[in-house]
Amino acid sequence: MPIPPPLQFYNEPLPGVDPAELQGKLIVIEGPDSVGRSTQVSKLRAWLEQRGHAVLDTGLARGALAGKGIADAKEGNTLGPVTMTMFYVTDFADRLENEIVPALRAGFVVITDRYIFSLMARGIARGEDAVWLEKLAGFALVPHAVYYLRADVPTLVSRVVMGRGSFDFWESGMDLRFGPDMYDSFIRYQTRVIRALDRMSKKYEFKSIDASKPADQIFRELQRSIGELFPAKRTDAKKRRSAKA
Amino acid sequence: MALALMPILTPNRFKGKLIVVEGIDGSGKSTQLSLLAQWLRSQGLAVAFSEWNSSPLVRDTTRRGKKKQMFTPTTFSLIHATDFADRQERYIMPMLKAGAIVCADRFAYTAFARDVVRGVSPKWVRNVYRFAIQPNLAFYFRVPLEVALGRILGGRDSIKYYEAGMDLNLSRRIEESFRLFQGRILEEYDAMTQEMGFHVIDATGSIEDQQAQMREVVMQKLSDAIATGQILQDERAYRANTAAAPVL
């Protein structure tokens, strides 16, 4: 089935939302854990605001309704895989209806650090059915662009070890213990997550970016591509640049 | 139409059995289910009990949403599905695996009726619950709206905002909203009775009659599983009870 145009629903209308009222831009940054998404999101936000766009940035489990419940549930030791998926989808629906849609109505640029694709990939990595997940999250809006920061598992390992310095329980899929310890479990779980994202890549028209490149270079690629979503503004930026020069 | 909407729940491949009750508020289903559970226990059978909207993991989130009236039809539906997922993963499934008879007060059918009245699509909400284990028996306590309302409005102190469907703006008066909301839910239950294969119990009958009907249906359905020892049971209690008095 072909993907509908931006700001239409994938396959299920959200009660009370008329896509015709939406006018902003919806930009998704996707990719596995520790791949450098949040760095890019904050750079993009500053850049877009400088260009005069109002920006909303949002991300998984940050919603007013379910954000705290998810954090609490992850502190305990009883959160099952289906429950986790459902909880995250609840949070996503809450942010979509109460943050993203109102911002789009008002003409904001919405940058979201992950979208339904990560939720689906995690579910698939935990053995859930891809078709079920797709329909479950079918009320999501089609973004203007999905940037997939792609890295292989060795790169992620080095980011985790050199960066935070320790493996995270959930990012290692330790709830299902894919291996005898955090390292082995991380390798197997993240391999599954990346495989699931790769499989979605074509269908959902991801724009893939090699995340092993330096952050500045990735940012320039994102700028170039996102700039094309705003044809009029780009000439402004050019003018300003040449004036400076 | 009915076929197209047929939910694909997850088949129960476990030793235990899942019995659920459905019906509008005031239909008496909870009373009947607790009588049934008590009786099954007295027969020496392993019984587990799970109630709609009771997961400790999800409780604070549901409470926050209700208190601040943050729910939309979609998030209301999803948080209840999260609640159910938690109860199924952490309690219902392990109990079924162990060979218990799991009695559930409300099941996905509540969502199929109530959330659809709230405005989510029937197809979508049926997919949401595809992970839910298919009940071995589903009782629907059918009762005319006025009878149920008489039981509820007489006996309870106050109806809450979401219970009355106040979020649907059916009426500004809470009792009137409750009446209209429950009426629509009743229509949804009636409409899905065949699709879901409900055992309909006339909930206007006496409590004793309804309970006798329920026990008969349950024994018909479970006698093999009990006789073969598939259901976890205390042999002595079972023999003592069945010897002392006839089952029905």
C-alpha cells in the first residue's frame, strides 16, 4: 500500500482531527539508541528558530499523561513487552493529540526524536507481530520527512562505552535477556532493532544517513534536506549568507 | 460485515480456562462472577480473578488522566488496553499456564462496546486487542437500560465523569449523560453478541436463577478439562464436595 501524502493518517483517522486544518511541518529523526539523535534535534531546533520558524520538539515518553507512568514502570521489574508497547503507544497518542496536532494547526515545525517506527522496531525485536503494530499505530500522521540515523551495532557499542560508559537495562533488551549479560544482550537486541528499522526503511520512505560520520557533517546533510521543505525561506538564508560574506 | 470485523484474538493454548463476564453497569455481572468464582473454589479448583482497570502499574496514569480530564477517545482506549496487557502478561497468562480457571470481570469486549461509543473505529480497537487471549466462555448479562439504571442510580452515591461519558457531551446533566451513554453501550453489546459468541444471560431474572444457568454452562464447558486433571485442583476437596452435594 502506498504511503499517503504528509500530514494524512497512515491508515486510521484520529477522532476529532481534520488533517485539512494542519499546516506546519512534521520532521522525524529516527534511529537506534545512542546513535546521536538528540544532538541533532537540538541543533536543528536552534537553526530553525534562527530562520524564524516556531519549533516544537518532542520525543518518546515525554507526554503529560503517560510519561511518568512509563518511567515508573521501567524502574520496577514487572513491565512485560506487550504492556511496554501499549504504554508507549498511549504516550505517543497523547503527544500526537495534545502537542503535535495543536502545534501543526498553529503552523509550527515539529521535530520529533523518534516516532512510531522505534516503537514498532522495539516491539518486533521483542517478538511482537509487525502487522499488529502497524495497525495499532495507524493513527499516526505521515511526516514530511523521516531521517534515519543508521549505525551498525559495533558503532553503537563504541558510542555507549565511550559516551555514557555503561549499558542501559532496557536498551540492552535485558527484560527478555537476549544474552547472558548486558553486552551480549545489547548486541543481539540492537541487531534485531536495526534489522526491523532497515525493513521499514523503504516502505516508509526513510532518508537514511550514515550515523558514523561526524556530527557536524550529519547536521549539514539534515540542513540541506530540511531546507528543501521551505523553498521560500531558503532564498532568505542565502541572501543573509551572501550579505555576511 | 460481521465476518469482516471478526476479531482475531490469541487462541488459548494453555491448560487453564478463561471465563469472562460482560454487561453494562448495573447488570449484576460482578455479583454473578464472584458467586461463580467462590463456587469453583469450593469445588477445589484453582481460580484466579482479574478485574478490568486494576493494574497497579498503570493505576497512577489512569488516575492522572481522569482527574485532570486529559483523555481523548484514543488515549482512553489505549490506557485501558495497557492495563489489560499488564494484567494478562503478569497474571492471567501465568495462571492459565498453571492450569487455573481465570475469571475476568470485563474483557476486551468492554472496549469494543465503550470505546466505539466514544468514537474510535471498531476495526482499530479490535486490532488493538489482538494480543488478548480468546476466552473459553464469555457471558453477557443482558438487561434493559431502565432496570440497570434503577440499580445504579438508587444504590451508589455519585457517578464519575468518564463513567457517565461526560467527555462525549451528550448532556450537561450527569445522570442524563450516564443514561444516554449506557444506552449506546447496550446497543453495541447487543450488536456484537453473535459475532463474539456470547452466552446471553437474562439479567432481569433472580440472582439464584442466573447463577444456576452460569454454573450449568461452565460445567458443560469445563467438565472434560476438570476430569482429565488439566485444571489445577485439590483432589480431596473436589471429591469431598462432589460427594457431599450434587454439583447443581
